[in-house]
Amino acid sequence: MRGSGRRYLVSGALAGAVNGLFGGGGGSVFVPMLTGYCGLDRRRAFATSVAVILPLCALSAAIYLWRGGLDVVVALPYLLGGAVGGWAGGRWFRGVKVPWLRRAFGLLLLYGGVRSLL
């Protein structure tokens, strides 16, 4: 593995570590890593992040379930709502201009950061 392959590996490892430590949020690390460190354009970085974060979230959820930290009954409504939101977001993705995606992502990061501090 040479050059950019190592960068992708490092980016994925950091996203996985964040996802495992915090139970989610790997995409908040992965998108900036893919754009800045790996040189992907924004739209491709968002799409790649979604494709990579899904199995990371599934793995993290399985570990939490195995260790007794996941209540599937409580999580089910969020899963269903998330599936509908993911489907809708994926459909809208092509129509949204990259500057607006970047702004929305930045606002989401700010909101998450403020919520984490309070």
C-alpha cells in the first residue's frame, strides 16, 4: 500500500476509533480527513463517508450489544427514522450544491460540539 492508500487507511482508522469511543461521529472526522488529507472532492467525500461509516456503526453497535450497553427496543424507532432520513437525504444529495453541503456539515459539527460541551 503506497501513498494515498496509506492516507485512506489512516483516515478510516481514525473514523473507526472515534466511532468506537463515542458510539458514532466517525463521519465528523472522516469527511474532513477525506477532503483535506486524502484530496477527495466534497461530494465524493460525503458519499464515501456514508459508505464507510455504515459498517463501522454496525460493528460498534454489535460490540455495545454484546457488552450489554444497547437496548434494541429503545433504538428501533431511531433506526426506522434514520432509515427514512437516510433515504431522503440520499435522494436530495445530488440536487444540493457543494457550498451548501459544506455549510450544513459545518453547522452540524458546531451544533454537536456545543451540545457536547453543555
